[in-house]
Amino acid sequence: MSVKAYELVQIIQRFSSPSGEKNVKIECVECSGKYVFIGTSDGHVVKYIVHETTAKSNIGSPFTYQREGQRYFDAKKPVRSIRAASALEKLLVLFDTTLHVLNMNDLEPIGSRLKSVQTFCVNENPKCSDPFLFQICVAPVSKGQVCIYNVTPDDKINLSNTYTLQEPIKCLSADCGIICAALQDKYIILDCDHGQVQDLFPFDKDAFTPYLCKVAKEEFLLSGPDGLGIFVCAAGTSNRPPLQWSYPLTSLTFHHPYILGVSHEIIMVHSIVDQQQKQAIPFLGGQLIGNYDGHIYVCSQTSLNALVPVPWEKQVEALLVDEHVEEALSLLEKVGNSGHLVGQIDPVKKRFKQQAAFIYFSRSELEIALDLFLDAEVDERELISIFPRLMPSATTFLRTVPPLHNIADVNQLFHGNEQRILEAKQFLLHFLQMAHDSRKSSYTVEIDTALLKLYAELGQNKDLESLLESASFSGDVQSCLAWLKDRGLHHARALLLLQKGNRSEALSLWCQMISGELFDSNFKGISFFADVLKAIGDAEVLWQYADLVLDNNEVDGVELFIQNQTAGTPTPTMELDPHTVADYLQRYPKALILYLEYLINEKGIEEEKFHTQLAVQYIDIIAKQKTQDTGSEVDLNENIQRLRRFLEKSNQYRSKFLLSKVRDLGLYQEVAILYGKVGT
Amino acid sequence: MANRGGAAQRPSPQTQGKICQFKLVLLGESAVGKSSLVLRFVKGQFHEYQESTIGAAFLTQTVCLEDTTVKFEIWDTAGQERYHSLAPMYYRGAQAAIIVYDITNMDSFGRAKVWVKELQRQASPNIVIALAGNKADLANSRAVECDEAQAYADENGLLFMETSAKTAKNVNEIFLAIAKKLPKNEQVSGSGSANQGRRLVESDTSAKTAGNCCK
């Protein structure tokens, strides 16, 4: 019960009768435009003109009023009801049991009168095409009847229909073709088209006062037992659950979507949507409330007040201040999207939703917060900025004013609770990933910077690397580098440098990792470095680092020189002369073999020099193994097999040159092959 | 479905499942477990100390029966005697009613019989009435014999089950039995008033509830 839907504002603090009599009570009120009519217990109708000033002063009421005229009826009896027929400029006044028609301007009686009237009501939606038709439903004194009259522009009150009821009516309300009424001891509903009367429910004739009001098309609200408010439709059924008033009613009205019930102590505001009480406004001596064309007036015996609807923006604002966020959102849902195109979110609503999102965030209700942040398209920087040090170092971002929240930062918010701070960081990470992937935000620098920092901090190194390896990373380099350095993430640092074109610094970092000067377990070693060099595709750079790689690992190193045609990405092809490479690799026999095999087997180069050189390399290994007796018998045999297969397959080598070498090693089968080749 | 891939067709009532809405009311003496049955059926929950209902409560639940989706609009009435006079507001126009008694309380069974009579006299003539002997989990303290209730139900053409909102025994079953017994096609009915409140909505049109302009 925290909605502030209405504000009670005084108009006439102390009403006094034109007669000067004391203890005169306000019996009834009516309003037409800026005119307010008060009917008194001493037979007066008093006309006021009421202005609502726009300049809101704190001193008093925004309303000013002035008495414009009055009408005094003969006897000292009360004016029981006043209704205005604004279009006809007439006032219908029930004085004692006579219904008078007055000119609204000068309050002079005109036309006919109806006698013996117990009560009456206006049907604001009569079933008739005449827009000037003013229809009233009249309950005669002590007769079981209801009579429909049409008040005409020529000052006549014409009887249009009469329905017979079991008992006289106490009070009634009408809409379209339906009249709902309280008889002496029960409520009934009357279908005028069919003339059918349906009993609703009984009540105690003496101890119970019935109240009823129209709430929707052909739907009424009735006061029932135990302070219940029962809804009823034309068919005599209830289509909404009942509501309950906590204080005995003295008057009842409806102002969409609120039901306003007045008691002697408070004004109770219930929502018709969920039938729950939303607001309680203290008001002593409440007697009378009415909705007069959208103006709500509420009276005690001697004061006239207005219930001013609080604009929905203010209601939502107040709810958010008190952190009644669910109610604020449900109110937002009910407000139409005024003045904005379909698909566009009202900026005011957007802001409220963002505020709500921060409230959920601060409660660690992160799923709801996420939906709201996304739905309300929050400026990502607002969220990033409550996490210390995640913003780029040179940021000029300032939080929006007035602020969306009162969070200084997450440490303050969660009082240093590690678990909650961690959850918040993971939440932000998830949020930023979505923002990064969607590419909708214009704050990619801030998003990517924070994303990198969070990955680094939370140890999500794989994600960190794939972020850095993606072409779309646009974080702030300086603050990211510093962040990574502080956390010993040298590999990521090198990736970032490389990504930002700072190649030499990146490579030198990796060199330091290879040499053991720096350590980062995320660095995958020399093969990775070789891949980087190849990807760079710059011969100069390649030659610069080739020794380093080959010294560490010949097998990985040779990959530098092998243009892998099958790789999916067309690496920038370097023009590497095979002779230069082969000469260079002389120092690295294993690498040289792999390179020559690549030239011959993969590239199909038929140059004699390479073929002979490969054979010589094979022979050298065998020779080395034989003389030094290193390696196993199996290795030796394997190498001999390799040589044999090559000698059989290739026709490009210089057989004669090889012959002596092979013979020296006592490889007679191979000697035979060579002889065979020489012979051809 | 022969011309699959042709022009988009509106789903026809023959091939698409129907959605039927039915108004169902629960009646019975106070504290027999009406709200608990509804809570079990709608939310699958049970509260040992269910608060007593003030006036009436409204809930909905949907069940599927072969090709038909049955949406129950459930009116759970207050059992206390002072609210008795309000009951017609809620059972009027209902297509189905569950009259609940407590198997450990003979008086509540007597009260259930009075409700049956009232419905037979005043509710829609075609109303489907089910009798639920609730609190079947308390069979140790049984005061109403199952056979007796069954015989009474048979005599009066009522569905009958002993239920337990606490253990969920027969709760879904009794609602399903009612759903099966309710007429699911728009037959030409003899009198309008008897069928008032029933809305039959094809699934390709959004269900609009007349008179509920405030959502």
C-alpha cells in the first residue's frame, strides 16, 4: 500500500451557509466546468466558481473560489441531490422530495417539477442516438417503481418508461440499459430492454447502508457484508473478486482505475485491477465523495476538498524513492505509451526502468535487473562506472544527473562482501558480453575495456584471448595494458600490442617469455610464436626471429618457412627463396630435412640440388647413428627405410655423387638402387 | 495437409485445437478445503494453515484434453455462513461446480447436500456438478463413508471423488473429469440464459472477455 495516487487538497475550509446559520451541513455537491454547486442542510443551493492556479505555493491550496450565487428553497429542509445537465445548462435539484429544474447560470427555477421523488440518478450512457438527451432514473417515494425520464431542451421532464419492483428503492445507479439498485433489504439489477429483474444479494434492512457506483460499462460495485465491495455485471454475475474496505463507508465513487471509498477516518483507494488497497488518505469526518466529470470532490460536513490525481510520473518516482520497485513497474505497465511511436520507448519510462534496474541490481536480483537494463537500453557506462577502475583511464564520462541510483560503487553497496561483489562482476561481464556481441552501443571503447579487465580479473583467460584475437576489440590500450601487466598476463599483453599494431613490442614480449625472463602460463610456447611470425607474413621479421625459434625447436621452427596451402586463411605469402632457406637451415639438420621434404613432396620441386641434398641429409643421419652408436636400432632402420624409399622414388639426385657415401656406410641394397638409377 | 508449401492458410477449426473457457465455482462449508483444492490444482501447492477466504477468490487454470484446451475460470467462494448470500453472484452462469465436504465432518456433508439442492434449483440447468470428499488423507477420522457419498452422488447425477489437497490425491483428476463431461462444441442451446457465461473461442482469435475493459 505505497502508491500515492491522490493528494487531498482543501478548497473550502469552513463552509458557511448564506443564511448565516451555524451547524449547516453540506448535503451534496455537483460540478460543471469551473462551477461547483453545494446543496445544504438548510435548503440552499450555493454556486461557486473555482479556479485551480498553476502557480503552486506551499502556503495553501492551489484552488481559489468565489461565491457566484445561491438559491434558497422554502422550507428548512435539506437539498438532497444536485445533478448538472451541462449541455442543457440546467441543474436538477432534489429538495426534500421534489425534483426541481434550475437554470444553471442564475439558479432560477424553470419548467416542470417532479414530486414525490425518493432519489434519482443520471444515466450518462442512455440507449439513444440524441446527444442532448439527458436521461434520469427516478425512484418514487414508497413505491416499488423506477421511472425513466428524459429531460428535454425545452424544459420538460418526459416519462419514458416505468418498471415495477417489489419494494421502493433506497439508492440506484444506471448505465446503458442496466439499472442497479438497492431496495429495502436487497440489491437488484434491472435489464431495461427485457424488463427483467435479477435479485443480487440481500442485506439487513436496518443495520446496513447500501452504497453503489458504476465502475465500467454495465458493471457496478456494491457495498456488501463484512466491508466487502462486490462487483456485478448485467447478467447478475460477478466478474471480479470482491475487495474489502477496512472502515465503514460513508460514500463511494470510481475514478479509473481506482475505487474511492470514504469513511469517517480515511479515504480508501483500491485498484480495480487487483482489488487491493493502494492508498489510505487520512480525512476526518468524510461524508461525501464524487467523481464529477473527472474532478474528485470529497466533503466533510463543513469542508470541500479535491482529490487531485498525482501524475503517474510522480507516483512512480515516489515508489522508486521508497524502493517499492515492483509496484513502480506495475504502474509503469499500466500507463499508456503516450505521444510516442510504436516501438519507441517513452524516455521517461525508460529512465524509470533504468532506476528500477539499479534497485534490483543493488538487491542482487540480477536476472530481473539484466532484463530491465537491456529493455531500458541503459547507457553501459552507467553500469560500468559503479565498478572501480573498469573505465578507460582517460574517460570523460559523468553519471547522468539527476542520478539513476545512489550507489557510490559496488564495494560500498555490498559492504565489501566478496561473494556479492564477485556475483556483481560476473553479472556485469555477462551484460557486457551481450553488449559487445550486439555491437549496438556506441560506447565500444568503454565496453571492451571493461570486458577485458573483467576477463583478466576473473581468470577467464580463454575468453580474454579470443576477445583480443577478434578483430572487433576496441578497448582503451593504455589502461588495458597496465591492467594486464599488473596481473602478470604478459601473453594477453603481447596479443593486445600485436592487435594494436605494435608488432615489435609484442614480439619482444614473447621473446622474453621464450627466454624465461617473463613467465605466463597462458603462453603456449614456441609453436605459438612461430604461428604469429607466419601470420605476420613479413620476411624481414621472420629472418629476425628465425634463429630464436629454430634454436628452441627445429620442428616448430621449420614451419616458419612452409607455406601451408591447405590452411583456411590465405596467409600473406612471403617470397622466400628456397635456396636461401635451404642454405640458412644448414645449421639445423632436422629442420632442413623437413624443409626439403616439403619442397620435394609437397611443392613437387624437381631441382637436382634439393633432391641430392635431401639424400645427403638422410645419409648423414644414418652415418651419425652408426658411428656414434646413438639412438636405437629401430630408429636406424627407420632412417634407412626412409632413404631407400626416397632413392627409389626420386630420379633427380646425382646418383654417382651419392654412390660412394652409401657404399661407405655398407648399405648394399641402396647401392644397388643407385646403380640401377645410374644405368638408366 | 496435401498442399503444404502453398499459400499460407488460416488454421481451420477442424484441424486446430479448440479453446473452451468454462466458469467453475467451488462451494461448501467453511474449512472443508475449497481454497486448498484450488491452490493444489492451480499452483501445485498446499498450505497447512490456509487463511479463510474473504468473499471470493478468482484463479484460472488450463488443462488439455486431446485436441481441446480447457480453460477453467475458477471462483473459490467463502464458506462462512455470512457470505452465503453472495454465492449466487459467483455460481450464476457457471458451467461447472465442485461441492466440497470434509470426510471427517458429517455436518459438512449435510451442508454439501443443501448446496446441491440450491444449485439444482437455481443454477444453470446444464451445470456439471462434482462432489468432492476432501481430506481423504485423514481417513482414520472418517465420519462420512465413501459408499454413502457415492450412492448420494449417483442418485443425483454428480461426479464423485474423495480428494486430498494435502497429498494431491484426485485433485487433478476431479477437474479433468469435469472437463471431460463439459460440452465442448457450440451446440444450439435451448435457452440463452442457461448458457450465459460460456464463451467458445477458436484458437486463432484472441480471447476477449466481454465487460472486462480494465485489465
